[in-house]
Amino acid sequence: MNVPFTLTWYGCDLLTGAITEELPSLEPTQGLSRKLGAVTSCNFTLLLGDNIPTEWAAATDPGRTMIVAVDDTTGYPVWAGIILTREGGSDGAIGIGACSPEGYLDRRYPGTYSEAAIDASTVMADLAAGIVTAGPPFLFDVTASGLLIDYLTLDLDDKTVLSQIQTISQMAGAPEWTVDVQWADADRTAFQLLVRIAPTIGAIDGRPEAVFDLPGCIASYRLSESYEQGRGATVVQASGEGEGDARVVSDVQTATDLIAAGWPRWVHRYTPGTGITDVTQLNAHAQATLELMKQGARTWTVDAVASAAPRLGSTWGLGDSISIQITRSPRHPNGASVVARAFGWDLDTKADKLTPLLLEG
């Protein structure tokens, strides 16, 4: 039986997470989305009328508030956004722009930090630790990755927390991360933001509970395969900062198994997003990049009926394995059975559409 996907929106104090007002006339102008280890954003319209809550302005003040969507069926907080813009005038509607909590990490700086032979999860948590001071209601859930790294950053480098932890997470063997929103208390009067850092975010399962099927909940799907520049390579080399002979480069990482099997050499050279001068860490970046790129990108875009699909939040979430079962289609006349991982999702409740972003391998 289809269960409608309806959301209740709350305006909250950004420092405490306490609910200021319920906002029944708040509507997203686009689908909500989340991506693993990345910032997402959304625009909204708040209609001003006779039933507008008294404290609507205080509940949507840019820089001081966040909005949270809760699934009416499960009570699960689905999405949180920090309000950054608000505009309105004589037309009776307020336009609001918000970014996911990960965006706050791009507005804070870790200061000078130096550690040697320390777990990458610890480094990421240390770099982000300062966001709890005069910041949103962040908590940390940190699991060791087993990858020991040296790390040095200077306050004068002007590199944000976000830029640095994103770069660390791109190394081979490095942890993944995300920020989840959850209820802060049993009475459901406030929310908190959980920064999760772990070897893997989500449940990796060869036989996942969440099954998207055609015929079934899938309305349409596309499988995109690409070996374009930046998406496919059999040879990878990463470079640090500097110029000419002063620039440190990784060892050349080569997919020898594929080349021996008849693949051409496709070369990809790049510089990670922050200043790394250690060859070992550059090698880790290049190794991870090669593993992602050596057979190209295979991305499934599955447009499902949200009310009929496995329930976002309670059945599956960010990082989880999802089963795709295609009985027959023009692209797969003999059917297809694939387990892929949800690195992101889009939810459009008005259109009753749920789109997990699924990557194979």
C-alpha cells in the first residue's frame, strides 16, 4: 500500500536546535537533496497569510536559524538547512535560501594544526572540533579508519574545515563523513546535528532490505556509463603544491590488470584540493582515484514513486546499499539485478518522486 510522503517543516534556533515555530506554509521550490560528504542547498517559498505563525520572522532569520523537515509517517527528520538568504516585499511571499549543515564547515577555520602518525578519522574530527564553539548543535560520532597520516595546516593558509576534511576523505583508506539531523530529546522540542566520521557511512550489504524494482516502485531509470576526462583512467598521478622541480608528485598508479587485458592507457593527472607535500599521502590520493576511475563511472538514476518506494530514513539512508531489480526494459531486455550504493538522493514530495543517486562498485 502506498503511503504518502508528507513533511512537516520546523523553524529552529541555529545555536540550540530548539524549535521556534512550525511553518506549514513553507514549500521547497525544488527537490530536497543530500550527498555523502558534500554540501547541498534548496530554495523555498514561505506564504504570508492569516495563518502565518506569529514568530515566523524569528524562525527564519538568516544566519541565526535552520529549518528541518520531518516525515509525518515515520517521525524521522529527513533534511536540515541553515537559512542564509531571505527576501520579500509586497507580493505576500518570502523567498528563502538554505544550505545543508555541511555548508557551515566552509565558514569555519581550524587554525594551526599539526599531528604525525595519527588516524585520519581523528585528524578530521580534530580539524572540525572548533565548530561546536559558538556554532550549531553539533555532536560527533567518530570511528577509527585504520589509516595513519601526518597532517600540518597553518592558520595563515586560509583553508576551511570543509576543504580540508573533504581532501582527507579522498585518500585511499580514508574515512567517509556526513552530517545527519536527529531529534535532540524525547519530547521532540529540538534537533541536533550529528557529524559522522567512519570508514564507511551506511550499511554495505549484498542483499539489502531496500529494493527498487521495475515493474514496481520504479517509474523510470537511466544507467549512465562514462569514460570521459575526469571519469575514467587507467593511469593516475597526483601532484602537490609548488612549481617545476619544487612540486612533489605521487608515484604513477597504473591499472596493470586492465592494461594486460587489452585496455589502452588513459592518463589522469590532478592536484588534490589542499596543499599536500607528503608523497605517501599523494600516493594514497592517486590510488583511491585510480580505483574509482579505472573502469569508468556507472551511475544509476532511479526515479521512483516516493509513496511506493522503500521508505527513506527508516528502510535506507545515505551510504546504504540498495538493490535494483529490472525485469525487462529496452536497455535490459533480459533484465538486470544490481546492488549499488546510495551516495545521494533527491526527494520531491509534490511530485511524489524519490531519486536515489546510485553508484556501482
